[in-house]
Amino acid sequence: MVTHTPQGIPGDPINVGLVGTEKEVVHAFAVAGWDTADAVTLRTAIDIGESVLFSRPYPDAPVSRLLFEGRAQDLAFE
């Protein structure tokens, strides 16, 4: 099973499936030290550019929009 970009280009393989409510999954990842990824906005795009230019981390950077069976992910963690 592989995700695809909106243009149909193969993306990442799916290697984990989670079962639970959104609240349960977010809580489990938070306890494990993971953060939810920021949404893609003009501000976050600028933040990504600045993190690259100034060699500084952006731990909550947005993730690529990948689709599985035409549907985007519900949650993304880093």
C-alpha cells in the first residue's frame, strides 16, 4: 500500500495503522513526545524557508499532502 501525491506520483508506503478515536491517538502521540504537524499556510511556508536559510529546526513543520485511495491523512505527527 502506497500513498500518492495529488498529481498521482507515488509517495510514502503505509507501514502503520492506528485504531482509536482522534482524541486517543493525539493523546498517545503526545505522551510519546510527538507533536502534530502544522497546517500548510503562507506563514508556515515562510517558516520552512527561514528554517532552511538559517539552519534552524522547525519541529512542527507541515508534512507533504499525500493521499491514500484519494483521501488525505487525518493526522500528521513529527
